[in-house]
Amino acid sequence: MKAYRFEIYTLHPLTKDEGWDIRFRYVLAESRKEAEKQIKNTPFFDCIVSFNFSVELDELDSKTAFYLINEGYADEELEN
């Protein structure tokens, strides 16, 4: 299982306007194709800007890994 990192646009949380903000978001998946499907289910998803990379789950910090396992996604801001 790997963590796939995407750059995405998000919807405005209240108005649902498109292209509101750019986020770097991880999803946990067996393949990139599966990850691309899963990223679309994360909160406030608008569209994929780019795919950045994938890493093994054990290479991530524990806080990001926790959110990936329990929530199915994690935003890069968790790492800081």
C-alpha cells in the first residue's frame, strides 16, 4: 500500500465555487489508478492539477499516516 500525493483544486466550503484553493493531498491506495479514483472522494475536491509522487506508508510521518489510515486522505499541512 502506498500514499499517493496529488495537487488538487478544492471547492469553496460554503459556496461550492470551483478552483477555490490549491491543496497537496495524500490518499492511500494499491495503485495510481485507484488513487485517482479515491482522491475524488476527499472533502471539497474540485479537480486534479497534478500527480506528484507516491511513497510507502512507513516513509511518512506518524501524524500523516494516522490520517491516511483512519480518514482515507491527509492534507500536506499535517506534516508541519
